[in-house]
Amino acid sequence: MAINVLIIGSGGREHALAWKLKQSPLAGRIYAAPGSEGMRDCARPVPMGALEFDKITDFCAGSDIGLCVIGPEEPLAKGLADHLASKGVKVFGPRRQAAMLEASKQLAKEFMRRNYIPTADFQSFYDPQPAKEAVRANKKWPLVVKADGLAAGKGVRVCPDESTALAAVEDFMEKRIFGSSGARVVLEEFLEGREASVMALCDGKDFVMLPVARDHKRLRDGDEGPNTGGMGAVAPVDLDAETLEKVRVDILGRFVEGLKKEKIPYCGVVFAGLMLTKDGPKALEFNVRFGDPETQTVLPLIKSDLLAHMLACAEGRLAGEKPEIYDGSCATVVLAAAGYPESPVTGAEIRGLDRVPPGAEVFHAGTVFDGGKFKVNGGRVLGVSARGATPSEARDRAYKAVVAISFEGMRHRRDIGI
């Protein structure tokens, strides 16, 4: 029996999920709310917002939805999975209690501390004055300042000195540039090493790791410029067996054991942001959904049926599931708008989408279809992904596809995967 799927969200991550789920022999009709015209080839857009819980519930009932896949963090943190589950809808995405492990950095760090998950030392503050005093007393630089709540991946600053750290506290706690997300801040020890992102499917009892990825956060080549939501990614990251086992046991294993010990129900993706330090891998953060742009890089590497794996999660029978992974690598290059990340310029016509060579996939993140043409409608506009037998082959294929696409002010990094 075919299974109808509703994907919540409209970005590149959701486009990649729709693209992959459409390949499942189990898949019936695939919808996305609100979706976008750019994903119409694999999911039918539905004009509903991700926070319109009652409309989503009614649509699930009226369209015989067998699984709802929640993409973004905000509806998870606001309890969409709880609402749908209470109405009998099968959901891939954690309940609000678990989603708070992403929605509050303080709660996440305390969870890590309680469950002996390797992470950076930290302090939390509810008032700007004690936070500033702690900054002035700090002896080890850089210092990481984090807004406690959700800030679209922009609420973290690595501060090289006292003045920049004080400015971050003021921006987050006094100027409230991220609204209530900055009501609390976390001051965190700076960890040195290379970053990696590991996603795992989890049903609250067991987990299955997906290929380890690495994304590139800085805007410009050479890891320079401001932090962004991600300018590209590569997978898999070549970790030695000892490091990979520490990630599996000390980070993901202890995370899942912590869920069980603290009776936190979980169904969905665990996304651990890691720093590979000289003392071993340490968790920078946990997210409770697929990463972006890591999803656009990891999903093309999954050979087996993602929908079957997601259903196993939703039904609490993940034990024994083992995703098949293609040999080789995948690279994703993000094409961003002029002015990104501070003030993206929208409205430019996107050309060349019909000239993308075979072997590459283009995932729409910030586009709109207007007057018969796709136009820029966000900061990160497109993600161009390609697989190859080697990392360099994957990169070459992705960049050949990038050359075919153009829009006024288009910017992208030229060193993804290097």
C-alpha cells in the first residue's frame, strides 16, 4: 500500500527530503507545506504555514497522510509533533520536550553535563551584568558567546577579545537582535580542531549513524568573513576508526542513553555538531532535525529506502535497520544572494537551471516562481549537489553545474571540500 507523505518546510533541506522520499517504492503522493515551486517536480506545494497546526492536522486527515516529516526546528520547538501525534498522525520529528535540546543551548549543555557527553566548559546567564563581569574576568581567548534560543544558526559568535565578547552580550541580551532568544546567553570555552556534523536516525531506543559530513560556515573562501547558515558541505568525512567509535559511543550513545534515563521520547534525527579536538571529539551542540546544507550532501549517499527507515523510527522499530550507503563522496555548493548574510538582495532572475549537466541535483532554498521565471527570494538561494567516486570528482561535478547557473550578485565559495 502506497504511503502519502507530508513534508513540513520549504527550504533546500525539505527539497532534498522530497527528492529522496520520492524514490521510495513505498511512496504515494508527496506534499510539502508550504513547499515551493522549485520542489514541484517531487512534492506538491500546499499553502499552509509550518506553524498552522490545525490546518496541517486537517490536511493530514483529509489527504490520508501516512507520515508527516517535520523539517525546520521552530515547529518542533513549538510542539507540532505533539499536536499531530495527539490526533493520530504518524510523525517523523521529536516532541517538544526533546526539541528543547536544540531550542535552548543552556538545557542542551546541562543535558550533556548530566550524561557525561564530552563538550566545552560553559556558564549560563540570565542577566547582562553578570555576563559582562564573567567576560571581563575571562583569561582564555577566544570565547564563544551563544544566544540561548533559536536564532536561525546566527546566534553564535566566536569572540577574539573582551570588547567583541561584550558587544555580543549587548547585542543578544540588551539590544535583543534575536528577540527573546537572547534573554539568556551561554559563555563557552573555545574548542580548537576541525568541525564535523554527524546525523543519526533515532527512535528513542536505538540509533543509526549516517555518513559524517562537514559544512563550511564562513561566507568567503579560506573560512573568512561572517558566519552563515552554511555555504556548502562534503561527505563522508574521513575519520579514523577510533574517532568514529568515540562519536558512536561517547556522544551519540550517551545522548540516546540520556534520553532513555530522563524519559524523553524521541523520534527523528539527532544532529550532533562536533569539534575534533586533540583530546578527541566533543559536542558543540545537538540539533533535533536534519541539517542544512548537510542534508543535501548526505541524502544522495543513501542507497536504501529512506522512507522505510523513517517509518521504522516512527513505529519504534529501528533496531536492525541498516541504511545502505553508496561508495564515493558528495559535495554541495550553496549559491547565495548579494548582501547575504546581513541583507540579502532579492528579485534577481535565475538563469541556467535548464543547462545544469546530468549527474548534479539543484535544490531550491530561497526561490520564488514569478512571471514564468525563478527569482531570488532569500539569502541562500540554491544548493548544487553532485556525487563522485572521490571527493575531488564530486567537487568537480558540483562546480561544473554551478557554472551553468547565474543571477545578479550571485556569490559562492570556491573551496568547498578542500
